[in-house]
Amino acid sequence: MKVEAVGHPVARSAAALAATVRSSKPENTKPQTLIEDTPDPTPVPTDAVPPETGKTDGDKSAGVLRLLEAGHFKGVADVRLRINFFEELSARASAAAAPAVRTDAAELIETMNTRINELVTPLATDEAAQAAVDELRGQFDAAVQTAAEQFASDEGVNKDSLVMAVQSAFDTFVQGLRDLLTPPPPPAEGEAPPEPPPVVDGGTPAEPPSTEVPPSAAEMPPVADSPTDPTAEPLPIGEGEAPAEPPATSPLDDALASLTTVFDELLSGLGDSIATALRLPDPSPPSGNGSAYEKFLAMYNSLRGMAPTVNEVG
């Protein structure tokens, strides 16, 4: 005979009570928050975040310029990009040339000061004149340094502006030396003024007797043929005249001429050095489609101030 297990009366009462509580508890009607909206308190490692792919136009331009300077592009693409970014490439070349410009300007000043000490300073005969020469020299040095610094720091100042500024500083310096060291003109040579004539009665000066003796006929110069005489032959121009002697130069003129020669050589070297530093490099050679390459190369060379080649013209 099967005997069923009968639960303890207390256990049955507790179970019934729990069931009654669950059935009487109201359902939770509040909407649950989605999992993705709940912030995760666990920190995310920084190396797990992918880099941003969006870049500004300036970042893209800088990247293209770096690739151009590295020779990444070839053929037509290289030339076209150099045309599109010509101003940016020129600005970079100007910034790269700034240290060389400062160095060349300093060498020009040093060489000029050496030549000034040799040629001009000995002409200043007193301390006041020497001090004035030193002041003019200092103004010239400062003007050259200012021009070089403006070129190095300002993209709007080009090579021609720098050369003109240095030339103007030298012209001012030379004119100042002329005004300072040119000696005063000597007094005009002439006879002593004659004694005043004696005064006769009435206050009228008497005419002194003439002491001149009229020349004799033998001493008279021959009379030239009249220009209206149709039979007279005109004398050749300049015949019988001595060649005009060149005007005498002063020690100051000689010194300034030598100083100008030295300056012209230095300024020409400065201009050539800047032009070489600013000249943008040639693009890569063509890689097919030579006609398109030649067309864009002519445009690029025109921007660089270069004359077209025979292939570009023909």
C-alpha cells in the first residue's frame, strides 16, 4: 500500500501565504531603461579609440606640401600641384632663405666697414669729422640690417624690395660723406683790385692815361674768311683745338669710386644668393602624355619667372 507524504501544517501555511502575497502585488508599470542608454562605468582605454578621420583644409594642404617636397608625385600630377600650391611653396622657400639672407647681410656690412676704414676714414682730418663718419656708417649698417630682417620676417617683402632698400641706404651714405668731407672751394684767383683813380675838380674821377700800345700790322692775326663768302671753305670742326682734359678728381672722389665698386659686387652677390634660395625646384620629368606635361610646365615656369624653353614654345 502506497503512503503519500503529508507536509507539516506550518510549512503548508507559509507557502499559501507567499502565494497570496505574490498574487496581490501590483505589476511594475515603469518603463525600463535601454542598456545602451546606461553609461558604462568601466573606463575605455585610449588606445582602443580609433583616430579621427576628418581633417581641415589646412591639414590637407600641409600634407600635400610635404609630399610635394618629398617627391611623391610624378609627371603631370606633380606639375599641376606645384601650380595650385605655388604661393605656399614660395612662402616655404622664403622662410628657408631667411637665415642665409641674415648671414649675407652681415657679411656685406662687415666687408663695407673694412673698406670704409681703409678708404674714407683717413680723409676725416679731425675728431669731429671722424665722429660724423662713424655716425653715417652706423646709419648705413642699421638700414641694411632692417632691410634684411624685414625680408626674413615678412612674406610680402621680395628680393627686389630688399635690394632696393640696401641700394638706397648706400646712396644716402655716399651723399652724406660728400656733404661732410668735400672741402670748400678755393678763392678765385685774380689780380689785386686796382687803386682808385685820382679825383679832379668837380668830383669826377679822371681817366688814367692808357698804357696799351697798338699792335703792328705784322703782329695782327690773319683775318678768317667771311662765312658769307661762297668761295670760302669751312674749317673742320675741332681742327687745331687741343683735346679737353678730363676734370681732376679729388681723393674723396677716388675713395667713393672704389667703395662703390666694392658695394656693387657685394649687392650683386646678395641678390644672386637670394634668387638661388627662392627658386623653386624643377618638377619631376614627364611620365607619358608629353603634350599636357609641356603645357603645365610652361605655366609653372611662367610663375617662376623663367622664359619658356624651345619645346614649350614650339
